Amino acid sequence: MRYRLVCNQNHTQQSNCSMFILAFAGQLENCKNNIFRVHDTALEQQYLDAGYRQYERSYIIKEQHKEYTVICSEFRNDAKGLESIVIIPEFLVPGRPYPVYVYLYAIDLYSGAPEKGQRWAAETTRKYFGLETFAHTTLGRALKAFIHVIGGGVDAGATPPEESSTPTPDGDKKPPFPGVQLTAVLRKQAAIFLRSMLAKTVRAQCIALCCGLAREWFVEYQRFLL
């Protein structure tokens, strides 16, 4: 099972523009030696017959106290100047270090518990998915990106007055982190969209729901959820 192509420059590391095909490839934990390979024999042959050359593109993601290498088939036809085509699993968002369900679970957990904070939601998520680290700042940025993508009526790309960039020791600035007022609005929008449907399920069902949500959004809007 596979889904339509999307051109996404923001998440592409190896090329200026890549076309992604989202494929159902099973669960990450079922792979051997922490190497997860994504294949679609029929589709691969289709591109080879069309004159493309086949390569591999790899991504590193973390879960359950392990680091996984996700190896995806990539097809290029440089002679015609076409975009590269990459077949990726449903749970992968190129450029992000955790599976999509880690972020969605954290966002759902945080948005559904207004009496608790981001640190609690981030720590709960870290333990739930067996992560070495998952900071509240990671949750905050994921929440902001999520609302920006789903178009929840918030200009999540803007920097309101209470936000500021924090200089790092080397003089660079970190991306602005949502202030209290903006965070409250983002949280409300996420709660409306997710309805606490992930935090109330067992882990296997949570993963299935998140992958399904990511897949549906990809098919409908040709965009990743994060």
C-alpha cells in the first residue's frame, strides 16, 4: 500500500527537492539488527523501467532505548533533471529524530491536560517510548509546527512580543520558543484536533492511530504533519 507523491524542500537533506512516496512498511520494532528497510518491488521496477537509477537514502531515528537506521529506496533520473523519488515508511518524517507518533502523542498528552505543563508531558513521553532524551522544548517546537501545518487559525510562524531568541555560547540564536500566551492558543487548537484520542489508548493502538492520522493528512494535503 502506498500513497501519492509530495514535493517537500524543508525536510530534504540530500537534494534540493525530493518527491516522497509514503508506504505502509510495518512497525519499526519488527526490524532486525536495528536496520529498517523500506521496499516496494513493483514500484521500484516501475521507476527502473522508466530510466531511473536506484540508490539508498538513510535516516536515523530513536525509540525504545535504541537507534534505528531506516534505509529507503531512492530513485534519480539526473539526465532529465527530475526530482529524486524516495519511498519512506508512514512513521517517518524526514529530518526529525523520532517517529511521528512520539511527537503526536506528546502533543496530545500536553493539550489534553491543561493543569499540567510541558515538562511533565515531555517526561511522560520520554518514558512511554523509551527515549534517552525528549525535552519540553522539543515538545514546544513540535506543537508549534503541528498547529502551523493543520492551519488551526494561529499564525504559528510569527513571533509574538513575548517570544525571544536565546543566544547560544557560540553566538548563534536558537529558534524562538512559544511564549505563554501563544502556547495556550496552540494547546487549545491541538486539543480540538486530537481530542485526547492518543493518550487514552495502549501503545500499539496509539502508534496505529498516529500512523493512520499521518497517512490521511499526507494523502489529503500532500504534507507531513510536522
